[in-house]
Amino acid sequence: MVEYKKALKALPKWLAYAVLPCIIGTLVSVGGLMIFMKGMMAGIAGPIAGIIVVIIGVLIIMLGMVAAIFKVLPEEVMAE
């Protein structure tokens, strides 16, 4: 069992690795929402493209956070 103190010490490092994918994924998602809103007036292709871009942004966020966990977990928490 990992000590709570050790896990809390690894938290800032995880946050540092997870911030960049969150920022990039948020920007991509906002861009997708803008495409979606503009596309509502243009026809069917705009909203579909917007939804796809939003999904890509959310995937960037999720995969970035999981990658940060896999980066920090073995190095900081599990290493004894």
C-alpha cells in the first residue's frame, strides 16, 4: 500500500504533466463548439464536423491525463 504522504508529494508533478493536454484539449473543444455553432446556419456538415472536433478535444484531455498518471505513478509513487 502506498503511503498517503508519498502520493500527495507526487500530485504536483502529475498536475504539471496534465496541465498542457488540458489546455490544448480545451482549446480544441472550444474550436469545435465554434465550428458547431457556425455550422448550424450552413447545413448538416458543419455540426457534424464540430462534434467530431469536440470529441477529439475531449480525447486529448483524457489521454493526456492518463499518460500523466502513467508517467508519474511508476517514477514517484511506486519506486521504493
